[in-house]
Amino acid sequence: MERSVDRAALGAFLRARREALQPEDVGLRRGPRRRTPGLRREEVAELCDMSSDYFARLERGDGPQPSQPMAAAVARGLRLTPDERDHLFLLCGHRTPRRRLRSEHINPGLMRVLDRLRDTPAQVMGPLGETLVQTPPAVALLGEQTRYSGEARSAPYRWFTDPAERGRYLPDDHERNGRVNVTLLRAAATREGPRSQAAHLVQSLLHSSAEFASLWDQQEVGLHWNDAKRFVHPEVGRIDLFCQNLLDPDQSQSLLIFTATPGTESHDKLALLNVLGTDSLSVPGS
């Protein structure tokens, strides 16, 4: 049963969390004229992907009741811990988040690391290959991956159902990439059980992809991604990178960080992609 929103308590909680966050905590520069304790409202609004007026009304206690997705966005933007996130949901008049929303709430520690990687391709992945957040250079490298909905949010699902998903990977790696996607999805389905989202994805792929069904029948387990990644980018061509993986076992999330060996052609191309990612932020409406 849903509760009523406690606007006064919600406003006080949001204000306290905003004032407790420092610009450095979210990858922002403090600047010489900053007088506001913590972050400005417009900075928090941008982190939460909402208008500054909407956030200001919530903080004043005269805003509308936030939906569950909006509450989840606020929890992520304010870098809340899981306990703080659950408290926020209750203040918003909702029960604590469903399992799906819980699994998408990024650990504040991972977010703090990501905030300091604004000039590096990096992204946080969910347990089924969902891209939860990307830095601008990661968008330049891999495309905008947070825009998908439904089953297509899962990278293994897109690999077998959307031919465009393979376009940025070296063709010589496609066969192994497909096998790794299958073994990772098999591990998730086994771990989470027959009624899980992972099991649902398996059944959907068995009906929609002959390639997936063939690989599934091989019963292969234990394959993992190589640290070396070979991409074919539409603007800079082939680029060879290393992928470091920082795992948060409590949330079943991982932070992927892509780097190149200094002095190589790929390092120069990566620097160009970083410029492209930064430029995309300055385009109105992007």
C-alpha cells in the first residue's frame, strides 16, 4: 500500500543531502565565488536529470509527489547510500524500491570514482549487461547505451537481436564475444533462478535467435571478457584499448574503465574521442 508523501520531511532531507555534497564529490570544480554550502540546486538538478525549478519545489516542500523513477534519479544524483535511498522512497510516499530499482541504484563509491573519470571512457554496468551511466567519452566510444528500454537494455540481448550492436567491435572478435555473452547470461540465470529476469531473457533469445540457441546448447561455462578490447569506431577507425573492471559485489554492478597505452596510435585516437565526447555536451539539446 502506497503512503502519502511527507513534503516537509522530504524537503529537509533533500536540502541536508545537497548541502552535505561538495563539488569535488561529483567531479565539479569549486570555483572562487562559491558561497552556497555544498552543491547548488541547479547542479543537483543536472545530476538528477530534472529541471532546477522542479528540484527547488521539492526542497521547499511544495512540489508534486515524485514518481518511483524520479525518486530513483534523485537517489542516484545525490549519491545516496542504499539506506538513504530507501528512506527517500518512504518520504516520497512509496514503498522501498522493487528489486529492479534496487539493482539499478549505483553504489555511491562507484559514482565517486566515475565522477573523477570525466575525461575517460567509463561506464557502470548492471548484472544483465544494462548500461546504467556513461561518461561523455564512453558515449563517444560506444554510443549512447542508456537509451534502451525493455529487453534491449541488456547488452547480451542486443548482441543477438540487433545487428548494429556488433558494428563497433572488430569482426574477428564477434564469435568469442557471442560465446562470452551466452556464458555470462547462463551464469546469471543459474544464480538468480528460473523466474528471474535473466531466465526470461534466455527464453526470449532461444525463440528469437538461432545463433543464441546453438551456443546455448553447447553448455559452455566460465568464459570471461578479455582485458584487451578491439573496437572499430565510425569516425576514428580501429582502436585497441584495455578494459579495467571494478566490481561491486553487493550490487552486482561493475565499473568499466577503458584506457590505451601511451604513445600508441590508439592513445591518440582515444584523446580525439575524449574531445568528441566533451564537444557533445556543448551542443544545445544534446
